[in-house]
Amino acid sequence: MIPNGSEGIGHLAARIFGDLVPKAPDAYAMSDLAMIATLLGMAAEDYDRAADVLIADETEITAIFDAARPNIADPVLKARMASALVSPPEGYRVSQLSARADAAMRVLIDLHAWVEIAQDEGLLWAVELNGRIWRFLERHTERRAYHAAF
């Protein structure tokens, strides 16, 4: 069997932990090897989930923009929301999806600031939308949490 990318990287991390760390000549080398193995484990996890995480974020951000659009009076922000995710991605490489997600996130940050001001003014739609944005940010963080056990 030929391991896929995440399995292969995971095997490398396990070999470093299991074979090289115990044979390290000193505590500094042992610590370095353990850190390298941990980072490899994290890379393996990201390798497997990256596209799923980025597309899930995009789906949620698109829904937030759609919900916000009727209530946004700022025409520049409204136009940025409309154009942020309207066209299909240039490709599905992680670097391309990441660039697209970064651009959408910048618009979401500006929208969030605008929504929090509207919430402070007592607008009920803003209270609901602010909660929705915070829930998205929680899921955004959870999707990126590492679960590798080394």
C-alpha cells in the first residue's frame, strides 16, 4: 500500500518520535526532533482537511453576506460583499482557496465592525447577525484545531 499525503507525513512524524527522539544525543536535539515531529503531525492534519475547511468557511461566509446584504446601507461594503465570492475560484489548490478565503475574511471583518456599530445603535437585525458572525468565528477556529496525538 502506498500511503496518501497525510498518512505519509504522519508516518514520518511517528518515526521521528519513535526512532529518532529516543536516540537523540542531548536534550536540545531531543527537543528539536520532538518539535519537528509535532509540526509534521500538524502538517499531515492540514494536508487532509485544508480544502474541506476552506470550502466550509466560504459556504458560511457566503450565507452571512447574503443575510446581511438587505440591511447594509454602505454601498462600498455591499459591493465588496457581492463581489467577494461571486465568481468560482481560479482553481482548487490550497494556495488559491486560501487566498480567496483571506479576501472574503477581510470583507467579513469589515462587515462585522459595521454590524457591531449597528447593534450598538439598537438595530435588532444587527444583534442576530452579530451572533451569527461570532458563531461562524467559533466554528472557523474549531475547524483549525489540531487533534494529532504524539
